[in-house]
Amino acid sequence: MPNTAIRFPIDLSAYKPVALDPANPILSAEQHEALKFNIQLCRDAIVFFTATGAAHGVGGHTGGPYDTVPEVVILDALFRSAPDQFVPIFFDEAGHRVGTQYLMAVLRGQLPAEQLMSYRLAHSKLPGHPELGLTPGVQFSSGRLGHMWPYVNGVAMAHPGKTVFCLGSDGSQQEGNDAEAARLAVAQHLNVKLIIDDNDVTIAGHPSKYLPGFSVAKTLEGHGVKVLQGDGEDLDGLYTRIIEAINTPGPIAVINKRPMCPGIEGLEGSNHGHDVISVKLALQYLEQRGHTAAVEYLKNIQKPKQDYVFLGVSEKWDSNRNVFGDAVNAVLDRMSEEERKARVMVIDSDLEGSCGLKKIHDAHPEIFIPSGIMERGNLSAAAGFGMEKGKQGIFATFAAFLEMCISEITMARLNYSNLLCHFSHSGIDDMADNTCHFGLNNFFADNGLDDGYDTKLYFPADANQMKAVVEAVFFDPGLRFIFSTRSKTPIILNEDHKEMFGEGYTFVPGKDEVVREGTAGYIVSFGDALYRALDAVERLKQEGIDVGLINKPTLNVVDEAMMTKLGKAPFVVVVECFNRKTGLGSRFGSWLLERGYTPKFAYLGTHEEGCGGLWEQYPHQGIDPAGIMKKVKELVT
């Protein structure tokens, strides 16, 4: 954690109170200059404190909050000037713009400015998306695109006579939820005002290129929403449109055209501005703005390091989410272009760089469709491609969004689709985005009946096993879900200190694997929890507690032979990153009992909201090696 005794190096007390009359659509010269000053002050502050996220290695997002400062400072002035006329909350359905919420909390006196320098760090209470009840001054929870406008409709219903604002984006408008929200808002004549940042930028590229028929303005007009569109950087024009929206009953969309990160050299107009600004570019920007103290602070930040040495693994770490793309390419490379085009289709949802799909895009663009932020529709399209025998649809997104696709998964199952899904960012590791982006409920993917079309859930433990899993199940019929983490994982070693899933290893779906034998009892684990459990096992053995470890890479299939082995053990403890309510542990005990086995049983999983940061999430949940060892010792006493 940084030394918060150091003052925030940009003087936010200089923020100027501006009195605005919601009935007057024209800014005076004095109001214009005061708002212009506030805009620059806030943009400088956002560049600085989000750049501390880059310097600390926890990431973050700069472009969204930076872009929308003009509309936010106007709304802030209106909220302060006529509080009874508005619901004074900066509802925002682009959760990556959390910097806005934190900055406004400071300007409202609810959060010390110095806390901003702990942006996204573990236990700083400043996670990557706003969480109600966690951060002082934050008034709502968000984080998943397209999920706020429907909610705001309800807020408007609860406050008749008041104007409610929802900050949006061209990315969030791609989600189907917003289409439904628009229809309800129009039908009920709700006094909701959408303030939409339309910068033609999302994570993976430009909507005008990957969705060439999509227009935010025309789409909303088609739903019956009145649209006021203009230049978001034209302060007077922006203000006039916001005032017109306020004084026009019913739902209005104020659409603001601007490039991403206007005025930031090296980022303006680039999709790279969506994420956190690099320290290099931040230093350049702040130096040009004369913020010497901010520059020096950034230069002296030391990135926190995970210095724990894990036993039972090699020094080599790799990213399974990217290895997925390599593994798929290894299969595709053996096919002719004609065969690939006939048999395989890959559909992205604006996350190709995060889910390993970019490697497929680069190597085999003929079978790759870059699509928008439309997880439900994209999964169904991939499933539809795989409806015929011999055809294979491939889909990927973050595991947090699996929960959005349950109905589409059911329809894919009922239509006997051949669908391979990669859900990256599973679990909690390396997740400074925090609770709303935890991939905790992956078992929801297996939501069919006992006699339903085949569905398999796989969570490889390391890069070697990821390659083996993809190779083994690529052309299997049915629905296959392969999970990976945001974090890198180390290569698992066997007792001879050789790579356990390396040369000579073949993955067998449905088969559990003995990583270490033991006489005192067994830990059952998988994915990125496995190497932590392995470390605990090695240390327990050093203490004289002979614990074994089982890897369960096929999550939803009972290995009867292994169940017999575990049923005779003194204890079994499941260790996982998934939700304790819905994960493997919530059903493993029942599997044992159904077979007449009664070892001592416990299960450890994610059970609390997150703490931010990266590897710190595991000890926060008590599922790090220390927490595992503690539970084992309770069971052996």
C-alpha cells in the first residue's frame, strides 16, 4: 500500500462550484470557464491516479472516465444547484469508468483524495468496478455492460417527478439488455436521460469496423427514444443538449461523439485508451501539464510482488487463457483451409486479446468473426454453426458472463449443437476488477437433465494440461466448456520433479488424476487452486501429515474408481476457486454419500466479496496454502 500520508499531488480543492439553472440552456462566459477548468482538473487527476494502477501492476481503465468528464462535471453542477429536481447519482453502465465514481466521491468530501493513489490495490476498497457498501461515496454497484439502464428504469419509477441520468457508451449499447430497457422506458414514458459516450472504441477495436451496420443513434430512435447528438468536446453544445433533455419529458439519449482519450498524445482515437494509460504516456501527459509532484510520485512507485515460493511446481509459469489459442491453432494447422472453413467457426465478443482468440484470428482469419459485446447472440450463433454433425462452433468470453448465457446454453443443448466454449478469467485470481467479474458459477453451464445432450466442464491445471485437453476434446460431440484463469499458473511437477502433464501425457475426459498419494486423507482440487493445494500438501508432508492430492480436471463427471479410493480415506477436502454455494464442493459430499462413503468431509471455496488486488484474493478467501493447511489440520485432529 502507498504512503497515504503523502498528499495527493493535484490540488482537487481547486475544483470550482458552478451554479447552473436547469431552465437556462446557455452558459455564461464565467460558467463556461469554470466548467472548462473543472474538466481539465478532473482529467489530469484521472490520468494520474489510474496510472498508479499501471505502475502497481493492477491495471485499470483510463479512457472511459477521462472521456466523460465534461458531462459528469455538468451533471455535478446541476445536482448541486437543483438537488430536488434530480436523483443525484452518476449511474453508469460502463463499469470500467469507476474512476468517475471515486473522483466524485473525493469532490463530495466522502473519500480522502490520497486514497485514490491506492487505486485497485488489495484491501484499498477501490476495486476495478463500483461496489455499493464497500467504498465511501459509491452509490451503486455496476461492472457488467448493459446492466444498468434496465435498473435505472426502476429507479425512475420509484422517483416520479425527478430526472434520473444513466451514463452509457456505444459498447454497453451493444448488449441486448439495453434494447429491452429502451422499449420499457418509451412505453412507460420514464424520465430517464441517457448520456452516451460514442467514441467508436471498445476493447478489441472499433464498432464501425466489426459491426458496420450498427448505429447507436438509429437504434435508439428505432425504439422510440428521442436522440440529441453532438460533439462531446463542444462544452456549450453539450450543455445545451443536456438542458434540452432535462426539459423534454420522457426518455432522451444525449449522444456525445468524441475520439477516445481526446488530448492524450499516443492514445487519442486508439482502442488502447480503453485500458489503463501506460506509465510512460502518463508521465508525458503530466509533464506537459506541469504536474511535477505527480510525475515524481509515479516514477517512485514500486510494483508489489508475490514472493511466496510454491513447492511442487516448476519455475516456469504460463497463461492458460492464451495457451488456449495456441492449442486450438495446433488442431487447425493440421487441416486444409477448405476443411477449416467447412467445419469450424470462431466468434469473438470483443475480448479476443483476453481469451486467447486473437492468436486464432491472426493465424486463421478465414474462420474468425470479430463481433460485438453480445455474448448471448454470439454464443447462439456459434452453437447454430455447430448444429450439423462434423461442424464445430467456438465461442469465448469471461467466466463472469457465463451466467448471462444460461438460456442460450440450454437451447444449444436442446438442438444437439457441437460447441466448444472457452471461459477465461474463471475464479478470483488476479482479479482487481473484483466481485462483479469473479467467474464463480461455472457449474451453471451444466444445466441439462441427466439424459440430456452431452455436456462436459474442463478446468486444466497448467499450460501443458490445457494443450492436452483441447487436443483431446476438440472434435468431441456435444457442449464442451474449457475454463482458464486471468492469472498465469506454474507447471505442475510429479513426485520425480518431472512435468506431470508434459511429454507422454494424454488427457482422458472424466478421469481424475493422482498428483500425490497420501494415507492421512486427500485434497481434491483443480485449475489454479491445484498448485496452491499441492504446495500445502508438500508442506504438510514435511510436517509429518501424509496428505494426498487429486486433480479433477473434468468437473462434472464422477470418476467411480477414484470415488472408491477417496471414500475409503480418513478425510476428503475439496479446494476450489468457485462459489462455495454452487461449486464442486457443494456436490462432492453428496456423491460420496450416495455411494455409501462417509469420510470426514469439508470444502473450501470463494465465499466473500473480493478485496481487490491480484494474488491477494486467495488468502482473503482462506483458500491459499495457509488456509488449506489449517483446514487439513482440523480434519486430522
